[in-house]
Amino acid sequence: MPMPDPTAIYPVPGFDVTYIKPTITRRNIIVGDFSYYSGLDFESCVTHHYEFYGDKLIIGKFCQIAADVEFIMNGANHKMNAVSTFPFYIFDGWRQDTPPLTEMQFKGDTIVGNDVWIGQNATILPGVHIGDGAIIGLNSIVGSDVEPYTIVVGNPAKPVRKRFDDELIALMLEFKWWDKPIDVIQNLVPLLADSDLDKVKRKIRERL
């Protein structure tokens, strides 16, 4: 049986699902192995992403990104410390110098952890950090950071609950299964898919 291949673009024959990393052409988008998008053109989901801003979209490994998710980057921001937010400098004929980046809103890199599930039509705003194992509900608009293994939903997205108790979350963050070699992860799949959380805790403790 062949091993999983992180360089494969179409990992599910007959379905419009792509591993994101081998499709990336833009240097300011960084994606880990086996993260997938339910579509064919992930880069079209990343909007207002201009190299002169210098911001990056960084996505970890084994993330699951549903169709029509949008990552809005810092280039969407307008100058807000003046009377008008209208960007006269973009359009022909208006006398306004391009403001320096120091006068623009800049919220830094957008970072998505590992094993994050982002539901359909969710929107991630600039500079947001989403922790490992988090779940973003469909149609959510995420404008603030999301803690690891937390479910958020709504507009604006708010925490609904933690997925697990604090002990299991701490174990998962220490175990970091997504960083292990493929053959090790292959053997861990039955444990990762097990809903007996007490058993999972016990087995992970044994491996740490």
C-alpha cells in the first residue's frame, strides 16, 4: 500500500479537493503538508494580499479548509486616522501621495495552526491567529485570535466551547502528532480517530 504523498495535488480521486501546499505560487503564502482545500484554486481565497505590505498567510499541517473560505489580508485596510477613509491615491487624477505603511492599519501575519477545521464561507480577517485544533463554524467572521482546541461561530465569531478538557488539550499541544514522520502518524490514526477520550489521554501519556 503506498504511503500518503504530501506533494499530490488531488488526493481524493474524482473530487474537487486539493492538497494546498503543492499548488502555492505566491511566496507570502506558507502552508504545511496535507492541509487541504475543498476546491481547486486556494490562492483565489486569499484576497488583498500585496507583496509590498510584507504580510504572510501561514497555515499549519493537516488543516481542513472548506469551500469559499476567504482570508482577507492587510491590503484591504484603509487609512483611518484622517477625516476620510477614501483612498484618493489609488485613483487617477486625485492629488494625494501614497501614505507610508506606518500610517496604514497593519495587523501582522495571519497564522492558522495545525489540524484546524475552517467551515464553509468563513472569513478570516487580517492578523488573526488561530490555535491548533480549533474549529471555525461556517459563515463565521473571525476578527480576533482563537485559542487552541476551541470552537468559534458567528459574526463576529465567539467561542462556543473548548473541544476537550484542559488536561487533554495540554497533552495534544505537547504531543504535536502533526510534526511526526508519516509512518508514525499512520500508526497513530486509530488513536487520533478514537472518541474514547480517556483512552486517548492514557495512550498519549504513554508516548510522551
